[in-house]
Amino acid sequence: MHPSGGALSVPPGFRFHPTDEELLYYYLRKKVAYEAIDLDVIREIDLNKLEPWDLKDRCRIGTGPQNEWYFFSHKDKKYPTGTRTNRATTAGFWKATGRDKAIFLGSGARRIGMRKTLVFYVGRAPHGKKTDWIMHEYRLDEDNVEVQVGRWLGGV
Amino acid sequence: MHPSGGALSVPPGFRFHPTDEELLYYYLRKKVAYEAIDLDVIREIDLNKLEPWDLKDRCRIGTGPQNEWYFFSHKDKKYPTGTRTNRATTAGFWKATGRDKAIFLGSGARRIGMRKTLVFYVGRAPHGKKTDWIMHEYRLDEDNVEVQVGRWLGGV
């Protein structure tokens, strides 16, 4: 239930289409600080246990049309002592593509975080088969932040 | 103010992107019945007194990016005794294009209204100059409904 007493919902016609800045500076920043989020629409998931095609139901917001899905996930290290992130699922793996994009606050010069783009491959590296599933992974420019927020963009 | 006591707003990241059905069956139906609308984001305007390029400020919702603008308007008859609608402004006029689209409820067979597409021309008919401003005008399949809801789509 929402603090106001109503259901966890917004009026008809509203869709969740946050900007990069809103995702990082409102949702992820509150999440890592354990602050209350006005409307807690972003689900926490285990990225290594969920295939991209399973998330449409898991990260559903309301009943309207939806072509982007949002989630919080904890970083899973590939090796206990290393810094590399494990992005494998049962069916495949996420692989970074292109360059990370810096996210700035407002129109100002203050950088608050980065956005990484990843593509899902079915199979095991280096023999995976590329799919249409794209993910944006956002991380804050703060120390020791182990939680990330992500956006899944369609796919077939 | 919202009945809950908060400001007229939704949490960060939410944008107003209603479906045809939501516009007609929730917003317009409540408007013509004088029922309360959860979050009264659709402004009432006089379509004949407002140029399309003036509406970005008038029909603003929140502070996020916006490329569609919504409004309620009363039908202005061209002639007191006729049925034709006056869609002229000071600078030009709106002209219907294409075929009206029937809007159905859910996936069912019940038709609830129609959507008309119009293009804005600068000048006076028949010599107007076509622009990129597009409008969708929605009307309910009910008797004597003089209020319509519209959606403006970009333009330059």
C-alpha cells in the first residue's frame, strides 16, 4: 500500500518512462540510501537467475502497454576477490557493447553516474548467439554502491 | 490540490501517454459526466483561440520531457443552426485528414467512440499552407456530447 492509503498505482494514462537522470538520481540514489520511494515500481531481481524473456511479467507496472522493464539488481562478482561482474544466466549472458555514457545532473556539469549498454547472447561465451534484447545498466558515481538499476528494452 | 492532500503530481519518471481507450473511456467520459478525475492533468482550452505553437506551455504536465499535449475543448459550431465544426484559429485552421478511426473497449466489440486526425494549415482555406502540427480529436458515441478530448502531436 502507498503511504497515502491508496493502492500502488497512478491514474490511468500514466506510464513509467524515466529519464536517465531520474533513474539514477531519484530511484537508484534512494534505493542505495534505504530511503522511501514515492511509488515503489522498480522490482528487485537477481539478474543471474532471470532470463530476459521472463521479465515481462516480473517487472510489470500497471495494466497498460509496456515496452521497457525496470529492475534493481545486486552486482554478482565473477570471482570473489575480483572486480569483474558475472552477467551470465542459465540460458546465456549479457555482454557490454559500445561505450559507457556519462549521466549528468540537469544541464549542469556534475556527473552523477554512468550508463552501460549490454546485449543478451544465448549460449556460452565465446560461442553465444546474439539476440535483440538490450539492457541499460546504471551505476552511481559513489563509493561501494553494489546495487544497480537497469532498463530492459524489448527483444523477441 | 489532489484529494489525498498532495500536490497535483505523480512520482518522478511517470509520463502521461494515455491510450485512445483511456482518453475516451476514462478522461472524456468522466469529464462529460462531471465526475471527479483522479489527477486532473488535461486542461480545458478554447481551440479557436489558441494556436498550436502556444499550447506547449498551456498543456504542460509536470517538468519532464513532453512531445504530446492534451486538452478538452467544446465544439464550436460553424453556423448556429448547422452541424459543422468551426476549427479556425487566428493564424489558420485545422483540416481533417484520412479516415476516422473507431475506438473499441478493451479487445471487445463494443465501440465507444471515434478518433479524427487533423492537420494544421496556416492561412485561410482554400489557400492555407500545411504544417507539421497534427491533432487527434476524440468523441464519444453518446448523444449530445459537446466536449471533446484532443491530443496534439509535435510540429515545428
